[in-house]
Amino acid sequence: MPLPTMYILQVDFPSSGPFGDSMAAEYRELAESINHEPGMIWKIWTENSEAGEAGGIYLFESEATARKYLAKHTERLQDWGVTDIRGRVFAVNEPLSAINRAPLGRDAN
């Protein structure tokens, strides 16, 4: 029986920082808490200090858990005064992604 489809959540938003090591230090506790989000398999944190953007790429077990987290994260960012938040959910094509060595391990934690 095939595994259920996994979903990528892509989030980005304008950010004036922090970036780099400062970001890692400031958001460590948040990063640790994200590991406990239902259905979350992994997250890659993204940043572009030159463009003034930050965000992340997440892998979730289901579309429902990805969308639920997007709603929660959007609310959190808005509470921090962040606007222009872009969140998109995509189904993962696992056979093609595997050819290109995508880290799709469901036990990647």
C-alpha cells in the first residue's frame, strides 16, 4: 500500500532581521518548539538579508497539518507585526523527488 502524500509548506515574509548567527540564537527556542507541531517532519529555515526576507520550507505528513500550521504561524507572525506573509502548500511528488535526493525521510528528526 502506498504511503500517504506528503506536503511542502513554503512561507516567506519581509524581515529586517535578525539573520545568521543572531537569528539562530534568538529563535532557538521557537525552532525547538516547531519539532512538536503535529505532522511536521522537518523544516529548513531561510533568510536573505540583502532582500530583507525570511521564512522556511517545511515537510508535513498531510495537507491538513500543513494548513493548520500555516494558520498558526501566520497568526504568530502577525502578532509580531509582520505583514505580507506568503504561505503556499504543495503536494510532494515522491518518485521524482527521490531521483533528485530529496530528504523525504519520515523519520528525519
